[in-house]
Amino acid sequence: MSSNQSLAKRDLAVLWHPCTQMKDHESFPLIPIKSGQGVWLEDFDGNRYLDAISSWWVNLFGHANPAINAALKAQLDSLEHVIFAGFTHQSAVELAEKLVDVAPAGLVRCFYADNGSAAVEVALKMSFHYWRNQGQSQKTKFITLENSYHGETLGALAVGNVALYKETYAPLLMEVITVPGPDCYVREPGETCAEYSMRRFELMEQALQRHAESVCAVIIEPLVQCAGNMRMYDPVYLSLLRAACDKYHVHLIADEIAVGFGRTGTLFACEQASISPDFMCLSKGLTGGYLPLSAVLTTEQVYQAFYDDYQRLTAFLHSHSYTGNALACRAALATLNIFQQQPIIAQNKQLAAIMAQATERFKAHPNVAEVRQTGMIVAIELVKNKRTREPYPWQERRGLKVYHYALSKGVLLRPLGNVIYFMPPYIITEAELMLVAEVAWQGLQLAVKD
Ligand code: PMP
């Protein structure tokens, strides 16, 4: 038995993995990873895998990044964690200062939580509670977009709209107002993405007009609906939404958990529409992919609505034991330092151009309906029929064939249904990108064979 096999066997005897039908592992081996270095992961049998999806979109500057490692080691020798109610520490303060500094204007308060879903829960609760503290307790609802994803705890799941994750739990979830989205994949022939996004905004405007009185906030993923098959839309939708939220006195929650920290070509996706949301949720890349941490940034106006004498019971009492964890904050500081010290956003523009070039040939493939890109995310939509865009039945699991093929060639791609995508760490080289594209190309040929 190989080293991989023995660890996988022990794993399957005691563990239960996320987003997995565990029975699949009767036929597909688990891959135990021994170490990581840069974009590469290595298993216990010595096989290497290029992490082309940044380990679920968290890793920005590579595994075992020397600068983040050094910062964490220093933090470890002074403070690992301390209760964050009544106490504080240097890394938490410095990180909040830096986040406020780089965030869109007006986001001047930082509330920590420990994962993306928790940040979404915090933003939803804060928005609701803000209106309640303002004497507007009739505001209890949220508007969300079709095909959105905001996490999988019950509140976050309720404001998401991906049936695969949501449907089973529907009886447990709060009711939300779901508005048809601006997803440009389904625009009319001849229509630009901006035109389509603008046209679709009319449906959002109508929903706001009808429901504003009872709505706390609109929650959206700016520019890319990542878990919803990497569907993309134009920044104009965000500009229109910001203006409409102001007009109807409704908050705007920007979930930048997946798209924040340079992924879309700007540090935050909201920048491309020059807007500031009322709440911005951050996680994933926040710590460079090292440790679980999230932050909700909000305005002074929101903060002040909770600030009063204790007896008035207006405080935001939400708490997680690991709020503001010192190691996680230090990893995040080291990550932000890299953005400050190196021209990452400019370098990413070059990498994005290489990604576009490397995937150009996919466009003509008879089973590719679209190759779309926003910054450091490129997605290839596989279809059964290019002309009608009829999708492959999900039961055929075509994307899974790409996944297995790519692994056998030393590349970690993890298609979402029939969508192959690259979302690599920012330290990937041109040659490595070419390798990823070539392996995806070969995997695609295999996956579309009957
Ligand atoms: N929001 C978005 C946009 C996400 O992509 C994700 C994670 N894929 C989440 C929220 C949830 O984050 P977490 O997995 O850390 O709970």
C-alpha cells in the first residue's frame, strides 16, 4: 500500500469531507497532501499538483509563502489568541486600520468573524438591527439575486440561490425576495454585457419599488457569481444598484468574499463601479489562504446606530469565540503588506492577458458555448450543443472527467458542474498557465467524448 493509500484509508474510516458524496471515494481516491510550495502541492507518493483553483479561491501568494510564514512565526511567539471582548491586540488593530485604509470610501468600521458565511450572517444581522435601532422594525426582508451564493450556514444559505445547496434545506430557511440576475451568459445575441446588465436592472428597480418598505438590504456578489458557475456581469449594474439603494433607503451588502483582494483586476470589485457598499464582507484571500478569518466593513452611520448607553439595549451582541484571532490577523497583515510592497494589481493585468491568450482556442470548440473572464478568473462553459447552448445533463458529470484527467496530469482543476475555470494564485508563471490551459484542453476533449 502506498503512503497515499494508507493515509486515505485512515481518513475514510473517521472523516466526512465538505461538498462530497462520500461514496464517490469508493471509486476515486482521496489525495493526501504532504506539503505545499508556491503553486504546487505534493502528495505522500511524491506526485505534484498545480493548484489552479487556489485551494477553493483562498490562496493568493502561494503555499508556504516565506513572508507570511515569517509573520506567523513571529506572532506565534508573542500571542496566539485572546478573547476579543474587553481585550484587543496589536495585529487586530493594525489589520482593521489597513482594511479601512484600502477599502472603498466610507467603510471605516471593521467587525471580525471567522469564515465567509459568518461574515454574511453578521452583515445581515447588522443591517436588520440597524433599521430596528432606527425605529424601522418593519424592515425584515432581504433582496438577493438569482444564481447567487453567500455561504451555507442557514442565514447565508437563505440569501443564496443555488438550488444544489439550498433546496434540501428550504423548510429551514427565512424567506427572501429573489430578483432575476444580470448574468451576461444569457444576454440576447448582439446585446453587450453592459446593455444586458442595464436591462436586467429594471427588475431590481421594480423589486425595490415594490418592497423597499419591508427590505433591510440587497446582498450581491460584485461582478462574478463564483459558486453559481462563474457567471459574470457588468459594473454598470453595481452603479445602478448603489443609486437605487440610496433612493429607496435600503442597505447594499457587497459580498466580496470570493472576488476581493485583486481577483477581478482591482483590489475590490466594487471599485470598478466606483461605489461604496454599506457593508462589505471579506474572507478567503484576506489571510492569503492561511487561516480562517473574515471581516465585515461598514460605515460610521451604521456604527453610531448601535452606540448608546447599555441600558438601551442597542448593542450588536454577535460573538464568535475566535473573533479577531491573532494568528489569522497577522497572516492577513502579511498578505496586505505584499499588496503594498509589490505592484500586484499591475502584474495581475499581465497574468490576466496571458490567461485570455491561453484560453483563446477554447472559444471555437464545438462544445464550448462561452469563454468568459474577469481579471484573474477565466471560465469555460461546456455545452452539449453550441448553437442552442443546450447543457449536458448534470448526471453525466462531465466536469468531473476533467477533474480526474487534470489530476492525472498534475493539475488541480475543480470544475463547477460543466464549467471549467482557472482561478490561480497570483504567483503563477506564464509557463505554468500554459500547462494549466493545455491540460484543461486535453481534459475537455476527453470529457465531451460520448
Ligand atoms: N460568499 C461567497 C461569495 C463565497 O464564494 C463563499 C465561499 N465559496 C462564501 C460566501 C462562504 O465562505 P465560507 O466558505 O468561508 O463560509
